Amino acid sequence: MSLIRDIPAPEAYVVIGHERYNSAYAVSELANASFAAVGQELAALIQAMGLSQEVLPVCVDQRLASLWFGYSFAPQGWELPSLWDPIAGNYACRDGWIRLHTNLPHHRAAALKVLGCAASPDAVRVAVRDWDSGTLETEIVDQDGVAAAMRSRADWMQHPQGQALAAEPLIHWDQKRPVALRPNHQATQARPLQGLRVLDLTRVLAGPVATRTLAGFGADVLRIDPPGWDEPGVIQDISLGKSMTFLDLQTAEGRARFEALLAQADVLVHGYRPGALDGLGYDLATRDRLAPNRVEVSLNAYGWTGPWSGRRGFDSLVQMSAGIADTGRIWAKADKPTPLPVQALDHATGYLMAAAVLSALRQALTTGETQNASLSLARTANLLAEISRSESGSPLQEKLPQDYDRRRENSDWGPALRLKSALSIGSTYMHWNAPARACGTSEAYWPRPRN
């Protein structure tokens, strides 16, 4: 079996249920396929590891897969903080619409500097009215902020970045290199990734979904954040099963610890734009020297070629840029941007990243070679546009008590419930060894092997 390059065909896995999101796009079908990609690759890896004599069947629960594309975490007796900064949102411009993403303080400051207005939604709304959307987008990006003008799908396909993406594969694999995987005697069919060390250098949201998925099959995931980092309203959902540590890579001590962790890692997952790791002193050649036997998968927003390959971005912005929000507007007969019901680009890309890790591990195990994989939210948007939307099935209902695991999760913020696994590979399914943890609550060391 070759490396994963596309989503599996529908006949390659079993789907249970028929509820689906009501959307202009095939969101639930994308959820099924991205979960199935993980299952297909894990089934092949389990067989390659000698944990099963046959390829195990892959089954996806469509309702649960769809729900996992939203929030999997339900607080019990307390409330989550707001996910969005008050200024973040869609605003009417002179010629259309723009979305401002201001959750991070420096992104908020960049937008306000360009607009020259007070830090309130009303003031921003008035200021934005006098701008052309494309000009405002450019000005904010030039100030190291993040924003996206709403484009039609046709306009995006004519845009230089849209044209570059059309030529990119869903999963780009670079050149082969020799690799010797660290022996892992802890793996079982029930926990096939137990003992696997995954170094997580990702932020909201696709990368953390990828590493959460790997943790769900037993991997030891260690996420590194800069001191003081937090993602209010998000971290509770995506830190499940992980160790969360702070390291300052601007200090000699922090760099030495990071390099020791990288050297001992089996997998590196990062969400840095092209050249960003180079700027920290960890270009590809340095990573190859420090950790020659790692599997590496990376992510960015707008693709790895073209004029926007270095542009910062998030799911909600890519939906605006790539014509998804405009297509939704037309489908809904609305007078404003109509995005997907969930951040499907983030979630689908995250599961595809996890599938790529599993595929690369199998390649390394069976051939003694591996390749690094690169994915992007914008390329996943193209995938979504290509998937046929089912006209059958009932609308997805709100979460019900029976959607959750009965075991209470004692997170760092309080008790919670977690959605049941949407994916099974034979008798193997996702479950986690630890609850959601706050940033910076773990030491920067790999755990000792389990007995």
C-alpha cells in the first residue's frame, strides 16, 4: 500500500447513520472521509506492525463524526470562556465583506491600527464601511494582522493563490530519506500507538486535532507553547490526552531542552508557515541533523506554493477567501457571508494530518525510508468543493446525552463529558489516557515507558 494521497473511496469503509449537516457543502461527507482516512491508515499500520494478521474493517459513525467536527467537550456545572474576541467577525465594506480575526492581541492591534478607530465592534463597523475589502485586507496583512475579504468561488479560482492551489496535491510528500524507527514494545492492537513520542508544535485548530487523534490511539503527545500562552475556549477541546509544557526558544536553556526533546521524538507535527522554523534556527537540515529518524508532518493556511504561501490564516478566513462563505450566502439566500456550520477545514485537515503520520510510520517500518508531508487548509477547501453532497438523510440534531461517554473527564478546569469515539478499526477505537490539561502544566520531558 502506497502513501496516502487522497481520501478513501466510500466503499472502503462502513458508515453508520444518516444525519448530516445542512450546508451548501458536503460537510458530513467530509467528516466521514477524513475519519476513514485515519482508520484506513491505522488498519494498515496495525497489520505492518504484526499486531493483526489481516487488515481490520473501518467503521465511521456519521452522527458522531459530524459532531466531532464541532466541540467534543461538554462542561458539567461550569461554563467555557468565549471563543472569540469581541471585535472578531464579518463586516460590510464599501464593495463587499471582510472578516477580521482578532483573537490574538497583536492581530487585534494590527486591525485597529489600520482602521484608526476605537476598540469596539460598533466603531470598527463604522470604520470598515469606507474601505474596499481587498484594500483593507492588504493593509491589515501588511501590518502582520490577519483578515480575509469575501471572494466568490470563481474569483478565487482565478486568483494567483487559487491557481497555485489547483496544482498542489492534497498531501504533498517530499523526497525519501532513510529512517530507523525507535523500537516500540508497548504497542498493542487496542493501543497501537502506545509508546510513540509525538512532539506537537501546533496551535488552533487543525494541528491540535491531528495530535489529539494520535493521542486517542495511545501516543505520548507533548505540546510545546511559549511561556504564558493560552487559547481560551479552545484548549479544553484539543489538549485531551496530551502533556502541555512551556519552553522559551529565545533562551539557551529552552533551546537545549527543545533539541533534546526533538532528538528523542518519533514524530514532529508543526503548523509553521514556510521559513518560520528556519527563522528560529531550525531549518530542515538542522531538523534532519537533530532528529534524523523522525516522521514529520506540517500545516499552513493557504498552501505551500503561490504568493500567499507565507500568509497567516485560520479556517474562518480561508472560508472567506476560497469562496465557501459566498457560496453559502447564495445557497442560503442570505445577504451576508454564510460560512460552514463548523470549522470543517480545520477538523478535516487535522484528521488528514494524523492519517499522513500513520502512513509515513508504515512506510518507515516496511521500507526503512520516510517522507515528510505538508497539508493546508486552503487545499482541503478544494477537496470539500469536489465532494458530492448527499441529498438524503435527516438534518443533524443537537447533541444528546447518549452521544457522550458515560465516564466523567476531570479536566484542569472542572468536570466534563467527552463525545464517544466516531471511529473504530475492528475492536480498536479512540480513547485517551489523560483528560484535557491547561497550557504549561507539564514538565518538558518525555514520560517513562509504561510497564
